[in-house]
Amino acid sequence: MVNIILVSHVKEIAEGAKKLAEQMKQGDVEIIAVGGTPDGDIGTDPDAIETAVNEIYKEDGVIILADLGSAIMSVNMVLDWLEEEVREKVVLADAPFVEGAVVAAVEAGMGNKIEEILESIESADMIKKN
Amino acid sequence: MVNIILVSHVKEIAEGAKKLAEQMKQGDVEIIAVGGTPDGDIGTDPDAIETAVNEIYKEDGVIILADLGSAIMSVNMVLDWLEEEVREKVVLADAPFVEGAVVAAVEAGMGNKIEEILESIESADMIKKN
Amino acid sequence: MTEKSKEIINKVADVIIENKKYLTELDSAIGDGDHGINMSKGFNKVKEKLEAKDYESNKELIKTVAMTLISTVGGASGPLYGTAFLNISKIIPDADFDLDSLIEIGESAVAGIQKRGKAEQGEKTMLDTIIPAVNSLKESKENGDNIEEALKQCKAKAEEGMKATIDMQATKGRASYLGKRSIGHQDPGATSSYLIIKTVVDELY
Amino acid sequence: MTEKSKEIINKVADVIIENKKYLTELDSAIGDGDHGINMSKGFNKVKEKLEAKDYESNKELIKTVAMTLISTVGGASGPLYGTAFLNISKIIPDADFDLDSLIEIGESAVAGIQKRGKAEQGEKTMLDTIIPAVNSLKESKENGDNIEEALKQCKAKAEEGMKATIDMQATKGRASYLGKRSIGHQDPGATSSYLIIKTVVDELY
Ligand SMILES: Nc1ncnc2c1ncn2[C@@H]1O[C@H](COP(=O)(O)OP(=O)(O)O)[C@@H](O)[C@H]1O
Ligand SMILES: Nc1ncnc2c1ncn2[C@@H]1O[C@H](COP(=O)(O)OP(=O)(O)O)[C@@H](O)[C@H]1O
Ligand SMILES: [Mg+2]
Ligand SMILES: [Mg+2]
Ligand SMILES: [Mg+2]
Ligand SMILES: [Mg+2]
């Protein structure tokens, strides 16, 4: 089962998305919300991202969703710090943050493979609302 | 100047996205966050959406971002209740919720037209993170 | 007739509230586990509203039901049932319902739900209960069935429709996120629709 | 040499902290108005760290600067400057810096920033200050300039580069959301980079 990390600039967004995603999840997918700077401002805390990866890393893989700017840069930096073996299985998805979190949680809960989940959440249809 | 309404299932997501978007906004774009059910559960409150539209409707137009499911359905229902003249200028965007909120706020603040803003936030590139 | 309608709505509300747990369980399997919570929130408020005031016409009564569901349900079923009842309120007569008016009521409900949800039959939604029920009324009319027979058939077809959702793959609503994995579970909205139709039918004949 | 390096870093920190308001104002015009806040948060912590402990080598010192910025800055400039300093820490000598080592330091910084941010010169970022500064050192080497002359040139080119960002359209970072409207404003990151380079140069000669 794939685990999920949600990295937003804003703590409330990350935690809210976790709440929304967990409402739909089946099985025991783990979701960690990482949001804001260590001192509670809007921004990113790379150390918290690293801790999250270490905490929920699994052989099945980990999908990371990030909202924008420094969240993306910080995730990529942390990924570069990982050991090759771990690095290969942790993916920053090209997916919309909230919408992707929900669908990733559902599909991870169904036991879908990381590639299948990424195919779903990276689809351009993910942002269609009509 | 175009105004913006953010409709999420979760209050924290809507308010967090407003916070993130307002950090970037120039000028006096108004952003209203609508999140959760009237009794504080996860879900949508159509009356709050209607109130928001009436509160910040402008001739320049209003962009609504919604996260998923009932938020989208409720927005469309409220839009159907509007007078023809207002209806034409209030648009539910096919855009990612958080990412779209930030870019819409920036572009609205720059005085971009509603069509220009929609073109930006409805682009498939909006979900690229790498 | 408004007194009778009020009685029926109250009964529907009771049945939905009784089935809160069941509907929520169904929604936990293929959705976000709130359909029973949403619907009983809505119908509890409907009961309050009906209690608080006398209604002059079925139109006024059903419009209140619609607006109350819209304001309180919180899930997709809010706008869906809300728009269905809103549509019904526009055409519902105050006289005793004949088969024609029942058909018109059913068609208005379907039109409202489709306006909001853009689903067709076979997508594993409440429509899979309601459309067969309305079609059954229409067939009864063609066959010249009396109203009791028509209602009996209607209820049976609604139940069949509900059960048929078990084998369907959801392509609308949250359950569609599950793809093929949505197969094997009865749709919560199809179930609440059946409970509503069944209760109305049982009250009518 | 580590004592001297510590002095330089402390001086850089002071200059950044002094310019907190200025950098934040620049970021308000084309970003989210936090660059000064971010950078002074980072460099305040750097000062604390340098205070708390003696460092055995420039390597160790600069690695501490890097990790501290990464942990505390919170904005894109955190990973960018953090990776720059991390790269520098890998090659920085303990001996007095000659022109070759200054060039190597500059190139490592650029490589680190580009690894993180994937930007080129001309995209209205900190690179528009740093790349011309490094290029200037390389030219000085070719021209056989002495180190003082090289550093003077380097500072001038950094300032030129910073100012050139005014007329650029941002195509990386948050400022890129503004499209053409980003033109006419000096980039905050290019400005903090200039402040850093200027301070280092002034301390070195
Ligand atoms: N597009 C649609 N058209 C018709 N019915 C739908 C549609 N989407 C969802 N539904 C119905 O709504 C039910 C779910 O309602 P509910 O759980 O209250 O809302 P939510 O999905 O927002 O939590 C589904 O079981 C389905 O019958
Ligand atoms: N991809 C990038 N490459 C190089 N520098 C960048 C990049 N993105 C942003 N920057 C620099 O970072 C600065 C903004 O830093 P800061 O305000 O601290 O971060 P944030 O944008 O996350 O709020 C910009 O002025 C720019 O110089
Ligand atoms: Mg539900
Ligand atoms: Mg729900
Ligand atoms: Mg900034
Ligand atoms: Mg920032």
C-alpha cells in the first residue's frame, strides 16, 4: 500500500486536505500533513518533510503532493538527500494538491500500484469541475 | 477587478487557500472562503455560497474555485439561481483549487480580465510541479 | 391534501432517520461515509420546519422540503434531492394524486437530479432507483393498471433498480474514484431513494 | 582562516538583517513579501549557531550555514541558498582564498542554485547577480588581474546584474505569476545575493 505526504505552505491547507482525503480512504494508508514553517509562518519546513518521508517510507512507495514554489523545491531537495534505493520509490506528483490528495488516498487504499495512482492524479482531467 | 470565491468541503482548506492567495495579491481583490457545512462538518453549504456571491459580485466578474463533488454541484445550483445578468459573469473555473486560488489572486490583482485569468488557471500546466 | 402530504413527508423523514446508520455504512464502502448523516440531518430539519408552521399548499410544503434539504444536507445528495423536490414543488397538485400527476412528479424529480448531476441510468446513482420507478408508472398507465397496482409495481421496480446498483461500476460521484472497485456494493443514494419511494407508496395506498 | 570566515559570515548576517525591510518591500512588489523576513530569520539563526560553537574548518562552518538556512528560511531562498552553501562547503579550502578558489566557490554556488531552481541567467532571479559576478572573476583570471582588482570588478558586476533584473520579466519563481507585470521591479533574491557578495568582497580586501 502506497503512503502519502501532503506538503503545503499553509498548515491548515495540509491538514484540511488530510482530513478530506482520510474521509474517503479505505484500508490503512498513512497520510502525513506537513504545512508552514517551523515557527508557524506561511512557507516550508524541509526538515519536517524529511522526517515525514522517514516516518512513512514503504517499499510500495510514497507519493508526495506539494502546492507550489518553495514546497516543491524543498521536496526535491529532500528527495536528493535520500538513499538511491529509497529515492526511487518516493515521487513528487504533478498533481493538483487537494484534488490529488483525495484521489491518491482512495486509490492507495484500494491497493493500487504507485504508477497507477500517479497516472490517475497526474491526468489533466483532475482539474475539470464541470 | 475580478473577485474570487473559494469553496472547499473543509473550512481549513478554504481559509488556508485564502491566506496563501492573499499573501500574493496586489490591489484590492476580494476573496471569500466558504468551507464545510453550516454545522461544521466536512461538506458544502449552498446558502453560504449564495451569500458570498451576493457579497462580492462585481461587473468585472467573479471566479469561483471549488474542490470536488458536492462543492461543485452546490456552486452550479447557486449559479442557476442567479439573475441572467449576474449569472453571465460568475464562473466556476476548471482549475486546481489551491494552485488556482494563488494565480487567480495574483492576476486579478494585476487587473487582468476574467477570460485571461481563466485561461491561466485552467491550463494543464497548473498542476506541473517539476 | 396538504395535511396528508405533510404526514407522508414526516413518515419519509422518520424512515430516513431510522436508516441513518445503514445509509452511512453503505457510503463508507464506496464514498466518504456520510450519506446517512447528511440525509438525517436534512430530514430532521424538515420535520422541525413542518412542525413549526402550517402549509397552505403542497407547492409551499414541498418547496420548504427542498430548500431545507439544500441548506442542511451538506453532501451531493443535498443539491440533488433539493433540486428534485424544487422541481416537484412547481408541478405538484393539491388534489388527490392520479397516475398522471404521479408520473409528472417522478419526471420532475428525475429532471432535477439530472440537471444537477448530469448522470444517466446505469452510473450507480439514485437515478438507478428513480428512473425504473418512473418508467414503471408510465407502463402502468399504458397498460391501464389501476393506481394501487401501479404503485405496487413502482415500488418493486424501485427496489430492483436499487439492487441492480450492486453490480454496477460507478461513473459519477465520489464512488467513481474507486473505478471497478465500486462494483459489489449497493449505492447509498439509490438506497435512500428506494426508502423514500417505498415510504411514499406505502402511505399512498 | 576559519576565524576570518566566521567574521565574514557574521558580517553578511548583519547586512541581511539590516536590510530585512528593504528585501521584504522588494518581494511585496512581485512576490509574497517575505524575502527579508525569510532571510533574516535564517541569518539570525546562523549567528546563534556561530556563537554557540567553534568550528574546526571552513567546510564545517559553511555546512552549518547551509543546514541552518535550509531549516529556518521557509521560502524558496532557503533551499536555493542552502544548496549553494552546501556545495561551497564541499570545496572550500581552509587556506587564504586565491582567485582559483574564489571561482570554484562561485561556480559551486551557481551549480547548487541551478540544481534546485533550474533557472538560467535572464530569468530575474538571484542568478542574475551571481553568474555575472562569477564570470567577472573568470575574466579577471584570464586578464591576469590581481585579487583585489578581481574582487572589485566582481562586486561591480554583481551590482550591475542585480540592477539588470529591473528590466527583466520573471520566468521562474513566484514573480513569474505576474508575467510582464514583473518588469520594472528589482528582484529580491538578486538583491540579497548582491548584499552577500558585496559584504564578502568588502571583508576580503
Ligand atoms: N452526479 C450524480 N448524479 C446523481 N446522483 C449522484 C451523483 N453524484 C452522487 N450521487 C448520489 O449521491 C450519493 C452520495 O450522497 P452523499 O454521500 O450525501 O454526498 P457526498 O458524495 O457529497 O458525500 C451517491 O450514493 C449517489 O447516489
Ligand atoms: N527557480 C529559481 N531559481 C533561482 N532563484 C529563484 C528561483 N525561484 C525563486 N528564486 C529566487 O528566490 C527569491 C524569492 O525568495 P523568497 O521570497 O525567500 O521565497 P518565496 O518565493 O518562497 O517566498 C526570488 O526573488 C528569486 O531571486
Ligand atoms: Mg457521502
Ligand atoms: Mg460527503
Ligand atoms: Mg517571497
Ligand atoms: Mg514565501
